[in-house]
Amino acid sequence: MTAPMTRVEIAGVAAGGDGVGRTNGMVVFVPRTAPGDVARVRLAAGKRFARGVLDSLEVPSPLRVDPPCPHYVIDRCGGCQLQHLSYDAQLATKSTIIGDALRRIGKRAADDPTVVPSVAQWRYRRKLTLHLRRRGSTWIAGLHPYDDPAAVFDLRDCPITAEGVLAVWAELRPLFPLLPEERALRVAVRLLEGGASVVVEGGHAWPRADQLFARASSVTELWWRPEHGRMRRLAAREGAAAGASFVQVNARVAAALRAHVLERVRAHDPARVVDGYAGMGDTAIPLANEGRTVTAIELDAEAVARFRDRLAPPSAVVTGRVEDHLEPALPADVVLLNPPRAGVDGRVTAVLEGTTAPPRAIVYVSCDPATLARDVARLPRYRIASLRAYDMFPQTAHVETVCELVPEAA
């Protein structure tokens, strides 16, 4: 049965990048549409909202541009969501998404924040993860279409990925027969100083890993996470430091964001700082070097091992979950939180809300406006003192936000 066709005027963009309109009183989400589009859309109705597929444009939005990536159009690549919007429109969209989340979910009277643009709008990604599928005697390596997460198309270029990353992928493609003998794998290439890290996920045995490493001259370290196993480093060139831990993929924006976070922490002249989700110590180390006592909390033991000895005493790092170690680390003058996309555990906000000695500030770095807003709603004793966003991932719907919270009485 053919899905019904309807006319939809797109009014905005939702957090995931879909255009949003209404038809017959029902909200409709339509991928690859822009505010101002008047579109013919095929509907798949739900109980509370409908999802639509763009059929044609009756009136295209003036915010539209032609996407330069053929995979975005032909293969419906799910890696980017906003290539069809001008860059100014992308920034405005992300600002609105953040402000709307804080008002609607966070219950705060927040203005839409400034979004600091990326210097590079293309070729900025220093990491590219592809899904590999075996087709007979050959492999394809690519991404999922946005509307079919089970499918994989063969990716030949990615305009948001650095040429150096793509060069490593080009070197690896002829070596795919040396990978674990499985039908499906996941492989990540990340640029490092002077080389590249490759992480292979999947498979139960990998007898030819040493052959692949010997023939991939641009790869300085090789990691493997077997099915139901722990990730381990199989090989590395002499002098290569372990590089599989999380690092930001857009180096210049990451540096600007880090500088702003440190500025907001220093603005409160803290003697004691808790750095939750401390990563590899990018904020804990400079704060400790300034003579502040920092308690860094990080779950990733490998990341902790890389910066523990660089943390000037009496500062210290705790390996574990923030929700398990925050309360013993208090009181502190500033609490810095930089959680993953899921946001902080409810126990974290409960401790900060219930403490008898609240910090002068909470500096919260978020990669998801919805979970940021949820966590802010759980902290009613604090008000938003400053809000700024950074476009870490141009052409996508993702955005980084720095939200500074202070006690209401401050």
C-alpha cells in the first residue's frame, strides 16, 4: 500500500536534524527538509506524530544549498544531517535547538546561545569509523543510510573527513582479506601525531593481524576488540604512544572549547576543583599546574594511566564512575562535568542539589542539548550564569554546549 501524500510547510528543525511541520494537527518529522520548505511528503503516521519522506519541493527554502557529497543525496548517508542547509542556517538551527531544550525540558528562561563556528566546515574530522560487510569474496566499507540502519553502502569519499584519514582507509582497502574472517566488522581510523591508530571490532580469531600491520605502513598502532572480549593493542611502531582513548575529532574547535571551559572555571578563582569525566586530563592538568587542588574522576583506566603522573600533587585522579566518587570529593569550589551523550547519572545531580556546601559554579560541557536540559532541570537550586555553544561537527546535527551554573543566591 502506498503511503499517503500530503503537503507540509516546514517550520523548524528538530534535535536530530529532521525538519518539523504539521498536517491535520499532527507533528510531522521529515529528514532533509529546511525551515521555509513547502514539501510534498509521504507519511507514515504514528500515534502522537508522523514521520515523512520527502517526495518533492513545491517551494524550496531560501536556506537551502546543494549538498556537495554524492553519498548524502544518492545513498541517503546517515553520517550528516544538515548538508542541505547553508552554514549560517546550520548555526542558527543549533542555537535554536539548545535554547528550546533548556526552555522546554530544563524549565529555564534561557536565550538561544551564540554558537561559535568551526574554522573548517569540511575535512575537519580526524577520525572515521566504517562498517565492513563481506559480500562473497569482496568487502564493502561504508555507512548506514539514515532510513535503513541494517544496510551499508560503499563509501568512497567523505567531505567532512580529513584527507589523511581517507589516505589510511585507501591503504587498508586492499588488505581487507587479512581482517578477521567474519561477515561484519566495525573499523575506526584515527589520525595521531606522525601516524594513525586503527581499531577493529568484531570477530573471534585474527591470525593475520601481524601481516596487515606489516603491510599498512601508515598505521602506527593496531587495536582489536574481539566479539565479547576486551580491546587490546596488538601491535605498535617503536615509540608509539597508546592512542585509542577518546579525543575530539575537530582539533581547532576542541581547543577553543577547552580554553573557554578553563576561563569559566578560573573566573571563580577556585582552590579546589572536581573534574568529572576527566578524559585524558585536558582540563585537570592545567588547573593543577596553576596550584589548584584537582580531584579528577575518570572511568577509562587507560586514559587515567596516560595522565596520572602528569597531575601535579596534591591533585589526584580517581578511576571510577562520577556518581560513585563525587560526594567524597566534595566540598569543591567548582565542579566541572563533561559527560558522554547520555548526560550525568541522577545520583550526580542529587549530590549537587543536596550538598550543604554547594560549589560556586558547575561548568557542564554537553554534547546533547536534551540531556543537558534534563540535568539542568534536576538542579533547581542553580541558575544559568552563562551559555555558549561550539560547532564541533559542521554538516551534522551535533553540537557542544558549555553551560555555567551558579547557586541561585549568588
